[in-house]
Amino acid sequence: MELRQLNYFVAVAEELHFGRAANKLNMTQPPLSQAIQGLETQLGAQLFTRTTRHIALSAAGRALLPEAKRLLAQAQALPELTQAAALGKTGELALAFISVADYNVLPPALRYFTSTYPHVNIHLREATSDQQYDLLAQSDIDLGFLIPPVPAHLQHLLTYRKLRSEALMMAIPASEAQRKFKSNLATYKDLPLILFPRKIAPALHDTILACFRDAGLTPRISQEAIQMQTIIALVSANLGMALVPASMSNLKRDGVAYLPLKSTSAELEIGVAWRKDNASPALQAFLNQLHK
């Protein structure tokens, strides 16, 4: 069965006259009649009841007509569908993000992309940077919002692009901030430090410890947590202090004060990573809009 035959059938079914259908199709009547007969033979059913004066759809023809129209419409839409997929306007996109990205780079990127490419289905998951590198290695996600560096054993496999850097600031129990209200680490040296495990984010972990080392201090690490929101919650519970990206000050929580960190230029870098062999048009479209 060919689409051409279905097109002929629909024309005859709509006109209920072989001559008018042939004119509509810009063809003569004999080959049209032969094509319909051939279709009936293939389907094993008579599609029209014929008399010398008129024709009508048979029960089989009435059943076939809506399906034939649907198939023809789908076939007509195929070029647009495939072109849209090739341009990244449709498809699936799996993204992972660290908790910090949820407060700076991720929301605007998603807003712009979903408004520009509404037919791309985005699947989001929150994951630590080390988890994301594993997910990328296994092709379980297309793109990760994460903290560098790319592990040495994956550098041949992944591409990394920096998105932004932001200063670190202190998250202090509000009672301590109200009592002292100073912005240097030495003022709060007696407070325990709440920190990311080094395995989760080695660059951030080392940067934070370097801030203390540069100030001539040795921090007393009391708690470790893998999510920024959890770290802020522990600060709120008076379990210690933390150094966090400045964008985390948007997370307002009772019992927490955010103070600028003086005498240091320490920053946290956030970027995206993806597999070099990922040819997804939707991924390329997303990467292109990150520049805008």
C-alpha cells in the first residue's frame, strides 16, 4: 500500500464521483479507477458500492477514511517534524545541576530555553558535581551544571565551559553576627566550620580551606553536607559557620546572617560540561542560548 493510493481513495471518498476526483487529482479517470481497485485487492475489502448512477462508501470504506486522512496528515507533517528535530526544536534533554546553580545560572537559562523551544522535553535532576561527571561518562545526562575541574580521566571525553564566578561570603548564626558584625574570618575563628566533603566538590573545598589558611587560621570542621541548603540549615541551627557563594544570600532563613568576606578574592566557578560525542541538536540549541 502506498500513500498515493490512500490519497486517491480520500479524493474519491470526498467527491463520491470518479470523474470529479480525477479532475481534482489532475489525472484521468481510468488510472484512478485502477488504483482504487488495486487498493481494494490489497486490503481484501470493497471500499465503495458502485451502481451505474452513483457510488457510496462501503462499511470498509467508512472505516478506512478517517485512518487514511490521519496517515496522510502525518506524512505531510514529517518534513516539518524532522527539520524541527534537526534544529533542536523538539526532542529530549536531560540536565543535572548542583544546588548552587539553582540560585544563579539555572533559572534564567531554563526560562529562556523553554520559551524559545517549548517542544523540547527537559528532564532535570539535582546531583553533586562528582555524581554528574559519572552520569556524563555513562551518557545518562546530556549536560551538567557543575563545579570544575573535570576529572583527569574524563578530560578526553568531556567538554567544559565556564559560565560565571562569584565571590564567597560568610554565612553566620544571626546571634553571632548581631554581636560582632564584622566581616573577617578571624572574628569568628572559634565557630566550627560546616563544609562540603572534598570528594563532592574538591575545588570548592580547597578554596574554602585556603581562605582560612591565608588568614593564618586552622578551621575546626564540625559538620559536612552535600547540599548548600543543608549547610545553611545547619548554620541556622547554630552548629557553626560556612563560606558560601554570594548568590546563596537569596536563600533567606531565620537565624542566618550573610556577611561579605573581606581580605580575600576567593571565588566559586560554575560551568557546564557535556560529552564531546553528544550530537543532540537539542543540546546544541541549549548551549547556543547560554551565550544570550
